[in-house]
Amino acid sequence: MNRTTLNLWVGIFVLLGFAAFLMLAFKVGNLSFGGAGSTYDVVAHFDNIGQLKERAPVRSAGVLVGRVQSVSFDTKHYNAEVRMAIDAQYHFPVDSSASVLTSGILGEQYVGLDAGGDDKMLKNGDEIKLAQGAMVLERLIGQFLFNKAQDGGSDKTAKGVQ
Amino acid sequence: METILHGLRTVGDTTLRIVERIGAIVLFLGKILRYSGPSFQRFGLVIREMYFAGVQSLIIILVSGLFVGMVLGLQGFETLQSYGSSESVGVLVALSLMRELGPVVSALLFASRAGSAITAEIGLMKATEQLSAMEMMAVNPMARVVAPRFWGGVISMPLLAALFGAMGIIGGFLVTVVMLGVDSGAFWSQMQAAVDFHHDIVNGMIKSLVFGIAVSAIATFEGYEAPPTAEGVSGATTRTVVSSSLAILALDLLLTAFMMKGWN
């Protein structure tokens, strides 16, 4: 084998190997930088976001319209501040509402957007005022058990009267 | 009584021979390191061996990586779907590839593809008395033949493992996101949230480097110590594959046990 072709092949091999390593580091590992198309940011404050994570989907009517950009704790209002990057081709009225929803019972969490009726549209940096936090399963179960116990109690007293 | 004693003697003899062989390989490794100087002064020799060990293993590594990733994606999706968390399939594919399958499977493939070739080549050089001829010309065969092959293997192995892992993740992505319709953002974001650069990726690379050293040392040792007959060379080639595979799996258990501490 010719010396120069041999060097060429080994060079290609080494570069491929390093490219694979870089892909593992940046794309698979957490040394990531997000490449973005054209988007605009909106903010929403939730009382509880559950398991919502960065880069979680933002859906409207089930269609992916954006991604969660950052999740942080707002020390002024003591709630969660979620910044979302919405695809620039989708416009939402300013009175739209956002809620943290779950796909399936144990599935991942996402932000659902419901469009309002206002003529004005959300712009970059606007805040979605109507925001409903995540359902916390423990609270739901607690509430259910509480209601059940109340119902059971009233049934017994009703029987006792008979 | 006599049969019991005979049995015990056989066990003792086998154990001693295995320990002796491991010791001989470690001593041989020391000898390689001692004569490694010329390999780095004339790096062209190592590049030549990287071509034979690394570049020629590319196809088998890339294709196997793709298939392993695809199978992981399919199996993981099937199981995770019944818990409604099929988005986590990216985590499953990436973690199993980075921590175990990438380094181990690529090292096993490397041992059978490149290790056996190294053993056969050196063994045949010995059988045809090329090594003795070199010694006659005052060329040290350790420095001229063995060390470049060793370093070519050691440098190629982590690169091949990285390529295997990357191809596996592409395979998993193709099956789960493109074919089965898992959300692509959730696939990557959950993967990025779960895979740690240091604990998973760097540790995987360390594993593959250790496997590369073990496989290259065993392959060159078996070739160099092969009986100079056709039968001897064929036996040495088989032994390379068998003992490399065992060494890879045993070292993997050891390294995993040490690295586990960092995971929790």
C-alpha cells in the first residue's frame, strides 16, 4: 500500500473517531449548546411544574409548537418561572393560557397552550397570565380519599337514621 | 484415592499454568514498553499498524454499532411502552452503549478482527524465521515488529469504541424516533439529562483504552511466543481470541465495580 494513501486513511479514521467522541460529548452528554431556528420567548409562572424539564415540548392542540427553554424559581412570587421558545410561525393571542400536562399517567410532562380570543398577539418576552400548574398525584389521591371518606361517613349516618 | 490425587494435581497444574501465562503476558507488556521508543521516533510504523488494526476494522465496527443500537432501541421501546415512558428509550440506549456495550462489544470485535490478524502475522514471521533474520541484522524485533503493532492497537481501540457508541445512538435514533415515532426532543433531552460526560462517556473511554492495551498485549504475546509451525500459529490465533475475550469481560467487571462508586 502506498504511503500517502495509508496516511490519508489513518487521518480519516482518527478524525472520524474524534468526531464520534465530540458527538457523544455534546449531543449525548450534557455538554450541549442548543441550535435554534427562529423563535420568540414567552414566560409563564406556575405554582407547581411537577417534573417539567428543559427542552420539554410545548404543544397546542397536541401539535409541537415550541420547547421549554429554562425553568427557574422566582424568588419574588415564590413560584416557578418557565421560559418557552415558541416557533416564530405560530402566533398566539395575549390571553392564551398555559398548563403543565402529562402524556399518559407516567409519561413525560409538557406545556399545553390554549389559544384565547384577543386580537393582540404574544410578542417576544411577553408573559402568559393564565397559567395552571401540574397535577400532583399525591394531592389528587389525598383529595379523592378525603371525598370518599366524607361520602362514606354520610352514607353510614343515613343508614343509622333508617 | 489415586484418582482424587490425580484430579487435584490436574487442577493445580492448570491453575499454575494460567497464572504463569498471565505473568508472562505482563512481563511481555513491560518489555514492549521498554522497546517503545523507536515506535514514537518513527511514528510512520505505528500509523501503518493503525491502518491495519483500525481502518480495516471500521466497517465491522460501524455496522455492528448500528445494529446493536437498533436492537436496543426496539427492545427498550417494547418494554418501556408498557409503562407509558417510551421517551426514556434514548436514556436506555445511550447509557447501555456508553457504559458497557460500546467498549465491550467493540473490544470483542477488535480482538477477533485485528487481534487474531496481529497474532497470525507475527507468528508467521517467526515461523518463516523473519524475526531471527532481523536479530541477525541487529534489528530488535520487539522494537521493529511488536511495539508498533501494540501501539497501533492501543490508539485505535478508543477511537473505534467512540465510533461504535456514536453509530449505536444513531441506530437507536433511527428505530425509535424515525420508525416508531418517539418525540425527538424528548429522546435527546432525556438522554442529555441522564448521561453524564465524566461518569459515563469518559469512563467508557477509559474502559476501551484498558481493553485496547489488554487485547494488543495478548495478541502480540501469542504471536511472538507461538510455536514456529503451521499448527502452532493456528493454535496461537485461537488462543488470542479466547483469552482476549475472557480478559475483556473480566476487566470489564473489575473496572465497572471501581467506577460504580462514582455513579451513585
